[in-house]
Amino acid sequence: MSSHARPETSASHSLKRFSGKPNNANVNYKRAEDEMKKSYHGQKSENTKLQQQITTLKTEKTNLQQHLLDLQRRVAELELQIGHEDHH
């Protein structure tokens, strides 16, 4: 029966050790956790910024494609006009 009491005592001792004053492992864990949170928020902010840039670039691309189509139509119209003028 005493063999069962020993693990409980050992576990209780471990819990007390971790719940007491911060030791190096707890301090290192907390520091690593804080750094990960900062990194996560920084990455999230960077992702948002990049997504906004992608959206802007897609809009610009669409506008440029539309402008190109307009210019191609205009060139085709001018070619037709030049063709008609040559026949007169």
C-alpha cells in the first residue's frame, strides 16, 4: 500500500514545485510563450498587409487589362479608318 502513496506524494511535490516561485523552466516557458505570441501577432499583421497589397495589385491588373482592351479596340478602329482612306 505504501507503494501507492509514494507516486501521489511525488506528484504532489512536483505540483508544489511548479506552483511555487517561478523556476528557470517556468520562466523560460513563459518567455518562449510571449515570444511566440509576439511572433504570431507580427505574422498576422504582415499577412493582412500582404493580402491588402495582393488585392490592390489584382485591381490594378484588372484596370490595366481593361485599358489594354480599350487601346486594342481603338487601334482596330484606326486601322479600319486608314484602310477606308486608302481606298478613296
